[in-house]
Amino acid sequence: MVLHSAFFKIYRLRDYVAEVENDSSGVIAEMSKSVESSSSRESKENVIDEIIINYTGTIEWGSNWIKFFAAVAPLLGLLGTVIGMIETFQAITLFGTGDPKQMAGGISQALVTTMLGLIVAAPLLGMYTYISEKTSSVVQILEEKASYILSKS
């Protein structure tokens, strides 16, 4: 589910890039119209800043959840490891160390949960890094175009 959300966010970033690069529609057109309707330079800057802030919030929405799950996944794997080791020590307490089959279940659980935590965390962390960099570049392009629009008016 989380990986699906990350892939969807990457897919949506392509739409945001296209919208920012297209001067005739979307957020750039909205900025141009707002600048034309404002009278003073200060009000033009305020309107453009508000548009950029709102659009930045739209672009960045959901990114922190991807980072959160990338950080939590290894911790959940560690929790599974601790539970598996507790089961192993309980088996040792009850049956001693003479029967490895009694310890194998807890050790197996510990290793599997650690593995699953890392399998989830590694791609999510990579996707978060990509999304963060792409978001920053979209906002930078947006700010550059806003500066150009202000300089024209």
C-alpha cells in the first residue's frame, strides 16, 4: 500500500512538472492573470507568493508519510526480531539447548521480520529521496517563472 502511494506520488509529479512548464495553462497562467489584475508591485508579489505557497503544499502533500513509513519499517522489523528472540529464549528456558527445533521458530521469526522491514524501508527511502528532489526542482522552476512574470509587469 505504501509503495503504491509512493509510485502514485512519482506519477503525479510528472503532471506537476508538465503544468509548471506549460505557460498557457495551470499555475503559471493563474500567476499571470493575478499579476495583471493587481495594481502595485507589492500586491503582485504577495499574490504570487500566495500562489506559490499553495501550489508547493499541493506538490509536497504526502511526501512526509513516505518518509515516515521508510523510517518505521525497520523499527517494526526490529520489534519482530525482539519478539522472535524472546520466543527463542523462552524455548531455551523450557526445553534447554538440546533441541534446536525448539529454537528455530523464534530465530526464523526474528530473521524474517528484520528482512521484511529492510525490504520495505530501502525502496521507500529511495523513492522519498527522488520525490523530494523532484519536488524541489518543480518549486524552483515555479519560482523562476514567477520572477520572470514579475519582471515583465
